[in-house]
Amino acid sequence: MTSAALEILGLGLGILGWVGVILACGLPMWQVSAFIEANIVVAQTIWEGLWMNCVVQSTGQMQCKVYDSILALPAEVQAGRALTVLVALLGLVALMVTVVGAQCTNCIRPGKVKSRIVIAGGAIYILCGVLVLVPLCWFANIVIRDFYDPTVPTSKKREMGAALYIGWAATALLLFGGCLICCCSCSQRDETSFPVKYSAPRRPTSNGEYDKKNYV
């Protein structure tokens, strides 16, 4: 029962991480304006994401525009699009695979096959966490590099947006949930293994012969 509860916990964490990746993918706040040095005018804030950029006025009005050309986008944006969409699809696959092999479902008879299916679902969650970590770290590296580069104009400097932090939190949930699912399925496989049966020793009767009931 403990392994089943931990398996459900791992599945819940994986689902939360999967939803977090989808949220981070859709948010336009991967990079935001940096108000430093001479660029202290806060009348408007620029948000840049994977799919669009937005200009937020101090009055609360926001205008967003989808990128015109896909091929003209920087390499990090194209890679971020591809990997986050791939993770969203793989997360759905991991959810279905894990539910099929979970201890709380009866889709498959308990045994080694069922535990291996659960391990596959947890491994897919771990793969999702690793894949989504690539664009997040790539964007963070570019933002930090340009921020401290003196050749980059102040108006072009950016800071890390909320989408990156949401993505990192989602990555942690995916990795932890996937590892939890794999560990619980391994313990389940040990519990469901066939036990070794020992036969009772034969006891001789008073006349030195074995009792006939031993042969039944």
C-alpha cells in the first residue's frame, strides 16, 4: 500500500510538472526588459517569449504580436519551441503509460510486465525533465551573457522572466515524480515475485517407516 501511495504521488508530481511545462511554453515572459543605468523609463515593459512578444504599458494596457516568420527566429527560440512541444506530447504519453501500469488500475494483470510499464512511464517523465531543461538553461545563459556584455546596448539588455522559473519548477517536478514512480515500481516488482516454497520434512512412524500420508 505504501508503494501504491508513493506511485500516485509521483504521478501527481509528473502531471503538475507537465502542466507547468505547457504553461511556461505559452507564456511570453521568457525575457523581460531590464531597467538599468539610463534605461529607467518604466512607462512600458517588453516581454519576449517563444511564440510572441508583448508590450505592457504602465496603465495596464498590453499589446502582443505573434512572430511573423519562423525561419527568421533565433536558434534558441526555434529549439525552445520544438523541445517544449515535444515535452508536452511526451508528457501525455507518460501519463497514459503510467496510468495503464499503475497499481491502482486493473488494465494489466499484476506482475513483471505491469511493473516494467510503470518504469517506462517514469523514465519518460525523467526524459521530459531533461529535454525541457535544455531551452531553459539556453535562454538563461543568453540573458546573463548579454546582461554583462558591455557591447550590448542598455535598451537591448533583458532579464530572466517568470516563464523560466516556472519551467525550472516544472523540471524539478518531472524529475522527482519520474524517479519516484521508477523506485516504487521496482519495489512492487520485488513484492510480486514468486516466493520460494519449501516442503515439510517427512516424519517416520514408530515402526521406522514413513507415514503413508506423506505420499498423498
